Amino acid sequence: AELPFGERGQLAVLRRVAPWSYAEVASAIYDLVPREPQPKRSFYGRAPGTPTIAYGYVHFENEESACAPPPYTFGTTTCTATAVPPEHVLWRMRDMASQMAGVEYNVALINDVRVVEGADGEPVKQSLGKHKDDEKTMDREQPIVSFSFVAEGDGPFLRRLVWNPVADANKGKCGFVELGTGDATCGMYSTHMHGLAPSKISRAQIVVTFRCAVCTEPRKRKRAV
């Protein structure tokens, strides 16, 4: 790890720990994300740009699961979690994330960043504005593990991060972390700003983020016959 796990606020960066390629992950999530990117929200009255990210939301159900995770909103789209079978790649990825952080994750969010052609025939600029993962439907006390995958032939992409446990994260300086296929990060994304840095070069990339959802509704169990 480039930075160790440890005190609250630290970011751990681990290189090439996930053994899957971009193509393998893209195939695995094909039925879990929409074919077209979802619309963006407008910020401070500015018109939203061309969407480039298709979002997915999955949960990991087992015998101990007593409730279903709440819906999750990506931009202007609210999604319900899709259960994935135990043999799915995301289960193995989830087990790896849980072992790394010492947390039993029950959901994963998928950011499938596409290369989208603009009106001028050139790829539109990809970006994801700075934000905190501090939704009330998620356990904000738990660290978040995120895996990155970049299309073969493309270089690593930059994620804009702020990791200052003392200063106000909204005013802190941005640090840039270069992430490639198989790289993982672990940190308190709920209290520290982060995002996808704008780049002049568009790259197909997938980010799978593991979270702990706060279940609010009992899961309906099948009655024994």
C-alpha cells in the first residue's frame, strides 16, 4: 500500500490487487447497468453536461440478510439494488474488499464511465464533481473500498481527492491519485471530498465501490412449504 490503513482520514492505495481485467468486469456487469448513461444533475444553475456514466447498484444477499437495502439515487435516477448470485465476480470482489477493510459490505455501487461522442464528433470530457459519500441510507462510520478498472490500451485515470482529516474538506486542497486496472483505495469517503478529475483524454473505465447500506425494510422470506 502506498499509504497505510490506520487513523481516520487516511487513504490507502493498493496497486493491482484485483486480478480481473477491464473486459472481464465489463462483461460481468453488462446486465447490471443500463445501456445508456444516466442524466446528470445541474449544479448552481448550470446546465448539466452530456452524461458519460451508467450507474449500477447491487446487493449481496445471504442467509444472515434480514432486510433489503434502501434505494440509491445517482444524479437524477433512483435505483433499487439488484441481488447478485454468490458465484458472480462481484461477490469475489466484495470478499476481497471486506478482508481488506475488516468490514462486511452488503452493497456495491458501479460507475461505468463511457467514451461518448459529442456534437463535434470528439469525445466529451469525462468528470465527476467533488462530493462526499455521506448519504443517510449508508453507514457513514465505515470505510469505503473502491476498485478501478481501465480499458486495455488506455493509461491510468486521475481521481481528484481531498484527504485532510483536520481542515474543512470543502476548502481543503485537492490531491491527485493515479489509478489503473486492479488498483484499490480504502478510506473515509463519507467525510472527505473526492471525484473524477476532468481529462482532455476520454478513457473507458469502471469503478466498483463497496458500501454498508443501512437497511430499513424487512426482507420478505419465503415460507417453508
